[in-house]
Amino acid sequence: MWRIPVVVLFGGLVMGLIGATGLALGMGAVEISPAQVFAILLDHLGVDTATGFSSTQDAVLWSIRLPRVMLGIAVGGALGVAGAAFQGIFRNPLADSHLIGISSGAALGTVVSILVFGGVLGSFAGPAGGIVGGLGAGVTVYLLARHEGRTEVVTLVLAGLAVAAITGAGASFLSVAADDARLGSVLFYSLGSLAVATWDLLWVTLPFVAVAVVLLPVAARRLDLLLLGEREAAHLGVDVERTRMAVVALATAAVGASVAAVGAIGFVGLLVPHGVRLVAGPGHRVLLPASAIGGAALLVLTDVVARTVALPFEVPIGLLTAIIGGPVFLLLLGRTRREHGGWG
Amino acid sequence: MSAAAVIGLGYRVGGATLLDGVDLSVAGGEFLSVIGPNGAGKTTLVQLLSGELVPTSGRVEIGGRDIAKMNLAELALLRAVLPQHHVLRFAFRCLDVVMMGRYPHGGSEADARAAADRVMTETDTAPLADRLYPTLSGGEQARVSFARVLAQETPLVLLDEPTGRLDLRHQELVMGTLRGLADRGVAVVAVLHDINLAARFVDRLVILDGGLVRAVGTPEAVLRPDVLASVYGIDVQVITHPEAGCPLILPIGGGRIG
């Protein structure tokens, strides 16, 4: 059985993230060379360099691309780490925030919150609504899938599908019917886009993501034990209910704030943790941080493709993640069946 | 002092009484086996003893203390539990699975590794250490789970059918390992279906039937044709094991209805 060393895994992921970030900062309608990228960044830190750059390049990099890349890192990290956490807590490698209805619930919560509380809460109305909506959807699906102390895999996925359909339709209907400029287009919540990125949007999203990325690994060992089974984890001293509540709350907060910021982007939370498990095993001490870094790199890279592949138009990023994610999801189903007879 | 005791233990659910007024105790160094027909309440007894179920009457004491007043972390240092079914479907190495048994002790990775190596050698699972748990056969999974339970190193070990899916050699190995644990002072409680296997290794047998204790005592005292006939509904002959000297059950009549 082949597994790559942890150092190599993290080294590769960090290099991938740095590479994706470099590409994302340099590529686009306005070309900025790597040297110019450094020069502009240093200039904003008050350091002068010999490399010349135009004021257009400066504006594009500092006000458009940098917040966009940073938001991509935050959202990708959130989706990756939350996907890994949901899969662990539900003991189901198919439990992605998209699939179990949390993303669509967050979208509906965001739309409702912006329309109702936008005046009072300002820019926090989106994230707050996203988190509440995500939690509502998550708890609903979870309670539907619970039966005699077990979480039924099939019911979880089916209930998630239904809740996602209902809340997704609700979010789309409201954004059409309300015709409110604050909401953006209908496609925004179902396919997502990082084009909305600003420094302000980054600052209201980042705290929820950072808390999840930092605190979820604290529960890593307990998540490992939960994979043995809920009874077995309890026999080993894990407070299963408390762990579950804390993990779901943290992961949902990160996903909810992300959906509020850039819409619901699917498959990142499914692909990245699965890829990490394939090369490094299912242990959460490696899986959670690696999924955060991997998710960030994947989303930043996908966003580069989304905004450069069909210039001057932008392809919705959720479309690209679905194009890659769909087939990989099918491979995952096939592999699971070959290995241990599927999930019944 | 007993390692574990149940006092007036009862469990009712949905109008059915699964266990009723059970009084039992097991001492350190004692190997106790619970036998009885399907639906007798054996698994319920293990679940109540482990704290997984909360009794509807009576109480469970481990180390002289009521387990209702203990938290999960304390309990995890006092008793280990091997359930009947294993649900792990993620591709952990078997070594990782066994090391999970060390979680309650909170020691270093190296301590966990050393303890895991020790119990995997003892249970003949060392050759499986690098294999992925979901790719093992049912019997191999059961043996690795058994090793995980031993790695917890608790003064009380509860097992629900530890030999259920094992081949003959590994049945002997598991029973021998449990006998060895008891000889080193651990209290062992195992639900077993194979009465003859139990009779060769255990100190005392408990026969449960319909949620009630029908007999408790040494295999010689408990394994009588009349008791077994009334509990299992079949006629048996009890002879003495030619080598081990313990009772040996030979069924002679077909199953009766009613």
C-alpha cells in the first residue's frame, strides 16, 4: 500500500498554492510579470524597487486581483476543510456541503438576510444569513437521516438532495422576484463567482474561515475515532454529541460565510479531501489542514481558468468545478463499490 | 472488591423487557462468559455494563463506583468494549486502528506505537499491521478490533461474541489471550455462543434467558442437561471433555417448538 510522506504532501500542496497564486496575480487582460507583482506588493508596503509598473497594473493587482485571490484562498480553504470535516462527522466520504444541502441552505439564508436585515447588519447580513441558513439545512438533513442512533447514508444524500432543491429554488426565486441590486444575478448563488471580490468582502468572510481552519484540526483525533463508529468512539471516551455539534457548527460557519460571499461552488469539498485520502490516508490530523491548502490551491487555479479561458467573458467557476467534479464523483462511486460493495 | 457489578439491573424499551432484575458481579482476574439463546438479553447486558445504554432500573458499578456518575473519559480508562459488528469503512492501516485504542491514555505517539506492537504480536495480527482495514476479511477485521480493545489496557474488558467470525485456530487464540488477561488480574466478560469453547476457558458461566439470569456458576455446576433443555429447548448429553476435563455438550435431540 503506497502513501506519500506527510512532508512531501504538504510541500507539494503549498507549492501548488503559491504557483496558483502567482498565476492568478499575473494572468488576465492586463499582463503583470512576476517581478512587477513583487514590485507592486512591496510598493504598498512602502518599499521602493527598481522594477517599473504602470498605475493601471497597480490598480488591477491591488484592487482587483489580490482581493480576488485572497478570497479564493479563503473560500477554497473553507470548502476543502469543511468537506473533510462533514465526511468525517457523518462517516461518509460522499458528504459534501453541496450534496447535503448546506450550500443551498446558506444561499437561501443569505438572500433572505440581505433583503430583510441588509439595512441593519450591513455587510455582515450576508455571512450571518449564510451561516444560519446553512445550519438550518444541515440540521434538517441530519435529523431526517438519523434513525435509531445511526446516520443512514442513502437517506442523508436523498434528504440533502431534496433540501438543496427546495432552498436552491427559494434562493433563485427570491433573487429574481426581489430584483435587488445587492443580490446579484440568479446564476450567482447556484454557480458562484469570485468576480465580486473586494477587500471588504474578504474581511467579513475571512474570520469565519480562519476559525474553522484553526479549530477543526483540534478535533482531528476525535474525528478519527468517530470513523470507528459512534459507539466505539464513545467507548474510547469521546463525547460524540458535543464533538458533532462543534464540528458541524465550525464547518457550517465557514461554508455559510463562503456561500454568502461568492455563491455555492460545488465539488471542491468532495474532490480535495478524497484526493488527500487517496495519497495520505484518512487520518484527520493530515487530512484537515491538507484539504484546506488543497482546496485553496484548486479554487484559485480554477478561478484563473474561469476568467481567462473565454476572454473577455468569464465562465462561472461552479460550472468548471462541476465539469471536473462530476466525473471524479462517478469514479469515487465506482471505486467504493469495488472496494467494499458500495454504501448500500 | 468486584471489578464490576450490576445490581437489580433492568432495561425496558417500547413495552418490551429486555433485562429484568439482574444481579451479577465479576472480580479482577475472573473470566466470566454470558451464554443463552438468541434474544436472551446478552448484548443488552454488555451495553448496560459498558454504559452505552442507561438502565431503566438498577445500576452498574465499575471499580465500586456507579457509572452513571462517571464521564466517558473516566470510563474509557476502566473498561474496553468489543462490539459485535465493526463499521469502519475508511482506509486506515490496521496499526492505526489498534493505536486508536490508546486514545484514553493520552500518551505520546511512541507509547501508543509500542503498546500497539505488543498487542498485535500477542494477538497474531502483526502481519496485518500495514494492511488497510476495509480490505480485510470479516474475521481479520474482528481480530484487529480485538487487538484495539486490548491496547486500551483496562482492568475490565467486555466482549460481544469475540469469536463469532473466527476460524478454529483464532478462536483458540482469542480465548487463550482472554484467559491470559484474566490470569494477569483483568476482569473479562464475554458473550459467547459456543458453549463448549466457553466451558474450556472461563471461570464462571452466566446463562441468560428471556432477560433473566437462569444460572450462574462454574461450567461444571451450570451445564446440566435439565438447565440446557429448558433454556435452549433441545435435549443434550453432557460428557466430560477427554482432554480438558471440563463439561462437553452434545446435542442429541432436534429443536422443539413450544
